[in-house]
Amino acid sequence: MLQPEMALPARRRRRPPYAALLIAVALVVAVAWGIIARLAASAQLKQQTLAQAMPVVAVMTVPQGPPQDALVLPGTLQAWHEATLYARTSGYLKNWVSDIGAEVKKGALLAEIATPEVDAQYHQAQAELASAIANNQLAQVTAVRWKKLLKTQDVSRQDADQKVSDAAAKAALVASAQANLAHLRELKNFQRVTAPFDGVITARNTDNGALISAGSATTLPELFHIAEIDTLRVYVRVPERDSAAIVPGMVATLHFTEHPGISIPATLTETAHALDPASRTLLVELKVDNSQHLLMPGSYAEVHIPLAAAASAATNPVRIPANALLFRAEGMQVAGLDPQNQVLLKPITIGRDFGKEVEVTAGLNVGDTIILNPPDSLLAGQAVKVAQAPAPPPPAPETSAKTAEPGKAKE
């Protein structure tokens, strides 16, 4: 039997190790907490990285386009009649009568050309004609006499036929001399340069004493340029989409930068009745009354053609900012958004270009959401973040309309 004092150490050795178990549990919890915190931080970092990598874009809703009540196109004014005058005879310019800006009537003298060589040839032709007439008269008389002698058998038929043939040849020489004289007479008439129609001299490219040579327009400089400006023409190219609405008799209005606030009517006289295959446009001619000489040929005009009553212009194309366009190899596109803020690349058809805005005739509808200033790297299906619109500025504080009366101090 053991002694009492020896039983106490044995009981102490059998006691469970609670302290060591607590320490082990604490270490496991600490390690697990560290792993969880590290995983949470990694997930948060990944989420922040993805959020920062997502592009932020500004968007707009496609509005309804303005009513297309008129088609606005560029045009150039041209003279109703226009001609370049060249010399048809050679010589020296004797004097010119009309300078640039002069209004002349049809047949008015513009300049005179001195032609001494043509004058000498003309006098020579007159003498040759007189000689031919004299020889022809003698040949005709001789032929008549020999015909009479042939009837009495006083001459042979051979000799008589020779005299008759000589008379015919002399008559042909007279006709040739007359034609040569008429040709030289026309050259002498070309000494006077006259106006072919009523108009204004717009150019004079010669001076007194200048050498004048007759020739073609491709080798010689012009003497004068004349234009009839009482009535002007305007040529406009209408796009194919609106060509069906163009009919002769329509009245358009012209606007000019040099005449602000003034609208001048123009009547549509004719169309080409065919589209240009290169530009797909219809050439249109308009007539403008310019009896007051307010307009000048060569001026740029903004032509407003009414299209409100045309069936082809019943639909109004939408307009979007030019900075919303994407120029891709697939063609013109815009970047839209679906309800999940994912990119949708939409091919579109462009109509007219208004500078800051462009007209879209196909590919977009009113109410569609599109991205402004889309980056070139934007891809279809890519998620983006929509930028918040800036808050409107606070209203300015109201100021009292009452002011202190003069002579009284403010309390």
C-alpha cells in the first residue's frame, strides 16, 4: 500500500492539457483568419482592377430629327449667255472701245483691227475678178460666134467645141474670183470686233498695237469675255434620295453670304433626267432674275429647295454628333449600349454632313443610346461604365430690387 504523500503527484500527472489545446485552437483560427483576409483582399483588388480597367464613356439618346421642310445644297451662279471673243483675222489692234464692266448691246463695236495685208489681198482679188469678168465676156462672145459659123459649116466642130469649152472655163474662173473676193470681204468684216449679244464685258486681254493672229481658241489668247447677267443660271446636284421630289416649276430660294438676310427666288427650269453614276446625283438648273445686277456670275449660293410636299421626304432622318462616328474597315459605325451596358456596334448610312452633326438615314432609331467620342479600341460586347452627367449649377441668389434712397444711411 502506497503512502499518502506519494498519491498527490500521480493525480497531477493525469490532469488534461487544456492550455495546450487552447493555444492550438488559437493558432488555427489565426491562420484561417489570415488566409480568409488574404483571399478577401485579393478578390477586392481584382474587382477594383476590373473596375478601373472598364472604360468610362459618355452617352446620349438619339433625338428626333428636325422636320425636313427644305433641301439645302450648294450652288454656283453662271451667266445666262457667256462667250469668249477671239480674232478671226490677222493684223494689229487699232483701238479698243469697251473695257471691263462696260454694258454693251448686241452688235456694239468693241475693238478695231488694222489688217494691211488683208486689205492688199482684197484689192488684188478685186482686180482678178475684173480681169476674169473681161476674159469671160470675150470667151462668151467668141463661143456664140463659133456656134453660128458651125451652122454654116465655115468652121469645124472641133474648133467650135474648143471655143465653147473655153467660155465655160472662163465663167468658172469668174465664180472662183467672186468666191475669193467674198472670203476676203468677210476677213475685212472681222476687222470690227462686235458684241454677239447684250451683256457686260468681264475681261479684256489686249491693248492698242498688240499683234493679232487668227487661229483656234486653243492656241490664241482671248480678246474679250462677255456675259449676259440680266438672267443667271444656278446648277445644283441633288442627292439620289431626294431626286424623285424634284420637278420643273418648283420655286427655290437662294441665300448669299455677301447679302445676309436676303432671300432671292429662283425657278427650277429643267433637270438632266439622269443620275450621274459617279456621284449618284441629279443635275438641276434654276433660273434667277438679275435685272437689278445685284448678283454676280461665279458667286456661291446656298440653295433651299422645298420638299415638304414630297412623298419621298416624309420621313425625317435622325442627326447625331460627328464625334460619335467610328471609322472601321467594315464601314461607318456607331457604338451603342444594351441594357447591361455592353457595347453594340451598329453599321449606319450617312446622309448629309452639317459639320458638327451628320444625318443618319439608316441604322439608328429615335431613342437609341449611343456613345460619344468612342475609343478606337472599343469592341463589340465589351462592358463599359457610363459617366454620370454633371449636376446643374445651383441657381443664382435672388437680389433685391430695392436700393437705398439717396441721402439716407443704411441701418
